[in-house]
Amino acid sequence: MPRVVLASALSRWLPTAAGKATEDVVLEVAGTRLDQVLGGVFLQYPNLRGYVLDERGAVRHHVALFVDGSAIADKRNPNQALGEHSEIYVMQALSGG
């Protein structure tokens, strides 16, 4: 089952019981595509959906998604295939100068 890691910076979107601000939250969510797994995460943490995805289902610019160590190729269509043991990291994207 794919493993999803929600970076500690996302803790403000999760219930207090999910973890402390200094800890990542790790979940195992069933699915064979990224959008399916994200849907499973949002079932557990509905407040997180609007932070990660826009109204069209695209990944927002301020969010970075990595699958098996590589940034996803298309933020507009996060439906890439996943392996049984894929690792998905969801974190805030950093910008600035």
C-alpha cells in the first residue's frame, strides 16, 4: 500500500490529534494512482483538500508533491500510476529570494 508523508508544516490543516507541529504525519492509503491516494488522505483530513488542490483538482503552486523521490510531472493532472510500495511526500513549496 502506498505510504503518504504529510510534512510537519501541514499540521495546521490537521486535527490536533494527528501530530505535533514538529512531526510529519505518515499514512498508508490504498490506491494505484496518485489522485486515488490523495482522495483517501482527504477522506481522513477533509480540511487539507483545499490547501493541496485547487477547485479544478490541480495541485496548488505553494504545494510540492514527490512520488518515490521525484517531483510530480504534471500538477494539473495528479493521476500518475503508483507502485504498491510508492512513497508520496506532500509539503509546502518554498520560494523567494
